[in-house]
Amino acid sequence: MTDKQPIVVMKGITIEFPGVKALDGVDLTLYPGEVHALMGENGAGKSTMIKALTGVYKINAGTILVEGRPQTFNGTLDAQNAGIATVYQEVNLCTNLSIGENVMLGHEARGPLGINWKKTHEEARKYLAQMGLDHLDSHAPLSSISIAMQQLVAIARAMVIDAKVLILDEPTSSLDANEVQDLFKIMRKVRDSGVAILFVSHFLDQIYEITDRLTILRNGKFIKEVMTRDTPRDELIGMMIGKSAAELSQIGAKKERRAAKAGEKPIVSVKGLGKKGDINPADLDIYSGEVVGFAGLLGSGRTELGRLLYGADKPDSGTYELNGKQVAIGDPYTALKNKIAYSTENRRDEGIIGDLTVRENILIALQATRGMFKPIPKKEADEIVDKYMKELNVRPADPNKLIKNLSGGNQQKVLIARWLATHPELLILDEPTRGIDIGAKAEIQQVVLDLAAEGMGVVFISSELEEVVRLSDDIEVMKDRHKIAEIDNDDTVSQQTIVETIANTNVNGKEA
């Protein structure tokens, strides 16, 4: 595939944690003068692989060669000394220091009396000029420049150590389109100097624009190494999620699509709803009894749009109408008061309150809507808890158990019970079936269908395309934090339809 000698060869990398094998015999080869993307869904092993290469994690098995020499990294300094530099999503610079001090940190020019600051700043300006940043004042505080500029300063700092490998972990997540292009210009310059760049991003358009080669991981295992230009997008997505084109086209029994009623008005209608840096402005209508699926790869903007609908994040653009009346949903309390509920994808950290009982977890949102001085009467509380524990088949059927001692599937049922107790008109479920067993997953999917049949509007967010297709009436397709398509989910729609839409449509809604 290339006559170049690789800079890095990682072979058979295995990393185990108690009870889990995070990486299982994974290979990665990085060549000079190439941008190489590490691809995979959440939990595929991308971050673990980077940490193995940067010395954060020790490997349990496998070998790492840098320029043909075996390496054993006992920490990040060992990796840096081998020429491996990393720029993380959250720039790890010192905002209280100057730009020049950040560039040269740990490599300051020294004289007989200690650090020679004049020479240090002269050296810093040379590296900044290489990044096209010669217009910056090296004496200015780092905090005075944008996040995008700080990213480029971090790359300049990496060049100080004469990096052979530059790892960029989600570097574009906080950048606008123009800033992304500025970064790509620098990346090409660094690549052309002979550095190997390892690039991690969830933005498919960016992957195809900037990378030369891809390594695909899934569930901690190496799937394939391919050239970007030779790999159709739908094929790449299929490898990431573990489905062939044939499998993607096969689905189970689909929900019969809800029939629109003449003259009906949506429960929720948003126009141009967005938040800079999180999700680009989007339009969306949700009707009573309708399941609206949000589909897209990780990082596409599914969760961000759900959080805006609930007010967990405050939008900075757009209008929001609820039952025909304009409202301002800027916080969860206002959303709950307006009968909008949201079950988070982060069940453990943002959902359950582990040291409270099942009963307390079910009642907490309803109590919040009534206020601390209006406690729910015991009889009503008992009826609510008993009703939803039975309807959702929560096991064990003991409301006084601590919720942290329940299985993931039963914890998820309790969270759904919490929001149903508030009698919402719109229920937003973010990854409600992630990480739970098949039986509990089937029960929760049936709950979604039952709620819609009873007239509730449901937003169903999932990384599993099969269940989005099977449960939804309409599907909002997300990509690179844009809504790129709205699909009427009739009998002609399959997982493959969504994959092809993501692969072939750019963020302006046109064919890629």
C-alpha cells in the first residue's frame, strides 16, 4: 500500500481492566506524511489506544515500535521523549501564562543566570510562525486568544519537542467552520513536513476531507485498516457499527406509521433552535402520539438537540412553541412545568441518585414540580410508585431498595417511571436501551410504543439504527451537529436508508 517505512507500529495491543478487556489484540500502523484516523463508535477502544501510545496506560500484551525500535512507555514523559505529542479536545495549556511561555514550557532558553526570556520568546515566535501565527504577540496572555488559536498554539508546542507523531483528539469539537479550515491548513503543513498525524473525530465530512488512512475499531478489537479514498462512507459506517449492507437492510417488525390527522397541530414546534458550538439551528415538529427518532453517529448532535428541547442547555437561537403558544424553555424546571420530560443518556452520573431508594428516585421529579413545601401525600405517593413499578415491571419489586443495587435495565425503568409520574406531554428518551440486557431492552421498547399509543409525544434518541427504524414514525437524521434530513418512516425505510443518508448528504442538506 506504501513504500514508506512506518513511524509507529503497534501490534497485538491488549489492555485489561478488572472484569473487562478494553483492547483485544489491536494493531495500528502510522506512516510519515499521513493523516490517519482512528474510527469507531463509543466504547470501541479509541481513547484506550491513544492512552497506550502516549504512556498513560501500560499494555498487558503486544508491542510498540517507534522508528523500528521497541518501546516500553512507563509514563507520558517516555512517550514524549520518543517523539509522540498529543493535543487533546480540552487544550491542556496554562491560560495564566503568556503565549510564548506556553509554547516553550519545559524547553525555555537558558543562560548563566537561569531562563533567558528574550531568547525564549524569540524561539517561541519561530514555532508560532511555522503554524502561521506570526501575527500573535508571544507576550500576550494565552487567555486573550480564542480556543481555535489555543489549539494551534498547542500544536506549535508539540513541534518544540520535534514530534514524530502528533495525536489530535477531537480537536474540532469547539471550532466553527472557518476555524476548522484554519486547523486543517496547519495539519497539512505539519503532515507535509513528514510528521504522522493521528486524528480522532466524530465528524464524517472532516474525516473524508483531511485523512489519508483509517483504522476501524469495534468493541475493543481491530476490524480493518483502509485507505480513506477507497472506502465508501456507508461501508465505513457499516464496519463501525458491525453491520454489512445486507444486514443493514434487514429489520424486525416495524411500528405501523402513525396516520396524520387533518388540521392537527404539533405539541412542540421549534424553528431555528440551536446553540453555538453545540448544535446548528434546526426545525422540528412533534405531534401527539408520535415517536420521533433521532439518528446519527456519535457526536452528530442527537443529544444536544434533545437537551435544547428540554432546556438542559439554553438555546441562543430559534423559537419554541408548545401547543401553539410561544414559550421560553431555558431550564429543566420550566420544561417540567410545561409537561416536557427528559431521561438522560448518562444514567449513572446524571440520572439515578444511587444512595436513594427506588421510591425516592421515582418521586423526586414530581416533588420538584410541586415545591419543597408541598410534599406528596403518602397515599398518592404509594399509588404512583406501585402503578409504575407494576407497569414497567421493575425488579426486584421492592421500592425501598437502594437504586444503585438494581441492574442497569431496572435502573432505566425507574428513570422512565420518574418522568412518567410528572404526566408529560413530551418525553425525551436519550439512549434508554444502552447497556442493558435483551429482555429489559425489549420491555423498554414496548413501553415507548405503549406511551405513543396513549397519545404521548416521544423523542427516541439511539445509536442503534435498528431500533430507531423499528420504533419511529419520523426520523430526524443528524450529522456533524446539523439536522441533515427528515425521513417519513414508511415501509421503504431501512437502516441502510439512514446510513446512506448520513454518508451521502452534507451538512447543507445536499449530496456529499
